[in-house]
Amino acid sequence: MVLDKIIERIEIKNWYQILTIISGIILIFALFTETKYIPNKNVILISLGLLIFSLGEWMQRATKVSIREIGYNKGLLGQEKIRKMNFYGFLLNILGLFIVYLGLKDLL
């Protein structure tokens, strides 16, 4: 019940927001605990790369507020997420994918 209220207040609705939270949690656990089957270095690199990648995606999603004519409600105010290319967001995407590659390189 409490977790549902927290999730509603944070408004986690997109895949890149979920990836940011999951990779951040895995990164924190990998920094302070030791994994059995996969070396910590690789887990840290992969989760850090995914965290950076998801932050880059988040930077590239802008919220567009517009007035739309929908049905009988003329002039209804609406919001939508649009993808707008951002140089820094794209740079974070590339950097994140490269760090994930470095983490996977030793495992494969």
C-alpha cells in the first residue's frame, strides 16, 4: 500500500524511468555486496552503463503541453511526451552503451 502511493507520486510511467531505478538499485547493491557468479566489476559496469543510457533517454523526452480539439471539448489542455534529439542526451546514450559493452566484453 505504501509502495503504491510512492509510485503514484513519483509517476513512473515510462520504460526509461523504470530502467533508471532498477539499474540504480543494482549499482548500489553491487558496490556494497559481492556477487557469486558474475564479477562485481562487470555488474557495476553494466548497471552504470544502463543508468547513464536511461538518463540520456530521459533527457531526450520532452513534455509538450498543447491545446487540442478533441470531440465536443474544444480547447482541451493535454500533455504528451515527444522525443526531441538533445546533444547531451545522445552523448549519454552512446557513453552508456559503451560502458555496457565494456562490462559484457569479459563475460562473452
